Amino acid sequence: MCGRYTLKTPNPRLQELFGLQDVPHLVPRFNIAPTQSVFAIRAADSAAALREAVMLRWGLIPFWAKDLAIGNTMINARAETAAEKPSFRQAFLKRRCLIPADGFFEWEKLANGKKQPWWIRMQDEEPFAMAGLWESWSPKSKTGAIDSRAGDTGNTERESWSPMAKPELTDEGEFPAPKTVQSCTILTINANADMQSLHDRMPVILPIEAWDAWLNPSTEKAALQALLKPFEDGHLIRSAVSTIVNRPTVDSPECIR
């Protein structure tokens, strides 16, 4: 699985490696956690660029969801079943992304019952791309209609509207307009030899030559699924790090020492 990761690579290197025209101003991150805003890359709508950089909420919220809470449990999606699961299948077909990282964390269960965190990264310390899916969500209206992604019909898991917490009124005495949230999930696969002693799952790491196909809206489903496999053995290294990384509120270099 992938529940925490790092991205401390300088902006110019990310822009060069991923072929981006613009990159949001990013500060070094040493403990990126679920529900936080994360840096992602997806196919651009503009003819002027093939890829665009965006910030997405980590924890995918399906377009049919009643509220944001479902995203807290959908930080990962199994690569073997994502194309068929109602929560992910539309995103798998239409909304794929790359999620850059330069390391991720996994916890080893020790004989004494404690867990030792490890920081896993490439041997050359270069950033890499994890396979992701993204979705756009807006609150439902009182009629039960979906305020966004109206074209994605036929999902049997949508439910009728039920009142959510009453929002604060604006200064004009009106209810604020519903806010659209764009979110993402990271695909996982069976662990390779570098990871198997720590966990049986790992994030899908896409090699550079697979990035275009993964982002291309025209790539066939079978070709997409063929890209989702454990990363080649022998390229990942790991270091035992401080248990301070267990706290998602801590984001400092101490997390990787």
C-alpha cells in the first residue's frame, strides 16, 4: 500500500523531468499524508500543452458520493480491480494521473509488536511517478441530482439526497455556492522483491516510457491494465527512519532520518 510519501525534489527538476510548462510553487514535503493537497500531473485540456500540473486532495471522492468523508478510506485502489470497482471504474477509463514522489514509507511489524517505519526510494534518489486516478466531486442538490460529472450515469451506488451540516451564511445572508473538490487515489500492486519483506503491496511505479500511455485518454483498457505491474526488482533502496513519521502532523527532515 502507500499511506505516506515524500516529495522534496526542487521545482525546476520536476518541471524538466515531467515535461511541464508550469509547476505550482512547492515546498519540500517529508511526510505527505491522506486528505492533504498533493501534486499531480494529468493530460491537459489545452492544445498548447500535453500535460498539466494540478493540486488534488488525497483520498478519492467518487462523483456520486454524498459527502467528502468517503475519501478518507479511498487513498489507495487495487490495480487488479480498479477498472471494475464502482468507486474507481469511471476514473480508470477517463481520469488518470501521475503522482510524483521521491520516496514512500512502509511499516515493518517487529517481533515485539512494534512497527518500524522505512523510507523507500530509488537507488539514484531521483523522483518517480506513481499511477493515480482523479475525480471531481460537488455536493448533491436537494433534488438528488449530481452537481458535477452529470455525464457519468448508470451507477447503481448513487443515493437520494439527505441534509448535510448546514453551512455558514455569507455576508449577504445567502448560502455559499457548492464547492467542487478534485481528489485522487494511488494504485497499488503486489510487492516486488525489494518490498516483500516489509509488506505484500506497493504503489504502482510507472517507468518513464509508460507515462504518455497512462495519461493518454485514447489508450485502450487492456493496454492500461498491462502497465499496472510491480516495479522492476533491484532499483529500490530503503532506510529505517524515526517513528516521528507516524504523526501525520509532522512534516520535517526528521521524518527521513
